Amino acid sequence: MFVRISVLVLTVSLGCLAAPVIPGIEDLNLPSFTKEETHSEKFTRSDMNKDKKLNFDEFLHMELAYVEAKKEEFEGLDSNHDGMITQEEYEKHHHEVNSKSAALRAEYFSKVFEEFDEDFDMALNQEEVERVLAERFLVKPKENFPKIFYNFDSDHSGGLDLSEYMKFDANFPFDQTTAIKDEIKQEKLPGDKAVKNDAPLPESADEAAIKAVLAQSGARRAAAVA
């Protein structure tokens, strides 16, 4: 099964089941989203002490979508639903998010090398990378691909090891490819990679991916020899 590149960027949906009302929010008298508020209604709803003036805290609550989004975020972080977010709850939440992201990242790269590293040398040569582009992204590199490949092959070994391929995966210029129109694969579309995030993931995520891939590759080579 093909794994979408978007698994590298994890989105966590925060639930809001049986959570207590956040102090202060109950005074807002939030209307239904089906009703569009007038400017006057927004002001009246946000003016919690009814003094016909808005302080900064009240002003922040004028946009109902913002209020609902922050309320949902708060309830997701408040793991014991006591109406307070402790530092422990905050850090635990983000640790879980990072752990899940690292696990998915490791799984993605492990499957890439398992499928395309045909000679089990823990590196993808130019031909193998072209197969990755064709089979996973339905694109074919242009004539300048050898130069692009060489730039990512930092040790000029003729193949991209795991660290080099991670950089290739994150920064490859997909505008230097053409779409393969003869094949239709629902699992992967060329546009999925068109917008890339240049911000590198934490080093710990890369290290976790490398360890996982190396472990799986070692087991795979041992099985092949046996």
C-alpha cells in the first residue's frame, strides 16, 4: 500500500466529550453557527459585564469561530477535564503528538526503502529514486535530474542513504518533473507534493526514523540471506 507523503505532517483532532464548561465561556451565550451575527450582536455577546465597553479579554471573544476553536483546543489539552491546563498536561500532549509524528515518519521511510532498495545496500541510486517518483508520485524527472540527484548525494557515493533521502523527500523541486499521464493511481497524486514545508522536523524525529529503518532493514537482509 502506498503511503501518502502527508503522513509526515501529523494533524491531531482534539475531542470535546463530557468536558466541563471553561470558566468565563458560559457567560458568552454563544449562538448557533447557523445564525450570522450582526456587529451589534457580536458586541453585546462579548460585553460579558454589560458595561457597554470591551476590555482586551472581551474583545478577543468577538469572533465566534475563534472562541469555539480555542474552546475545543482547551478541552483537548485539559485531559482530566477539571477546567485547568497544567504544565504537565500541556507537555504530555505535545510529547504524544511528536511521538506519533516520529512513528509515522519512521514507518514511511521504512516502507520506501523496503520497496525500492532492491540491492539492500541502504541507499537509493538514481534509478531507484526515479522509480519512487514514478510509482509514488506519478511524475517523471526532467533532463536535469542527474544534477539534482548529485546535489542531494552529499557524499557522492552514487546513492542516497537514509539521511540524504530524508532531505531529498522534503526539498525535491517537483516543478522539475512532468506528470505521468498514462497511469491512474488513486493512492497518489502529483499535486500532493506540490506544496512542501521547508521547515525541518526536530532532529529527534529523524533519529527515530533512522533507527527504525535500520532495524527493519537488518532483519530483512538477515531473512534474505537465510
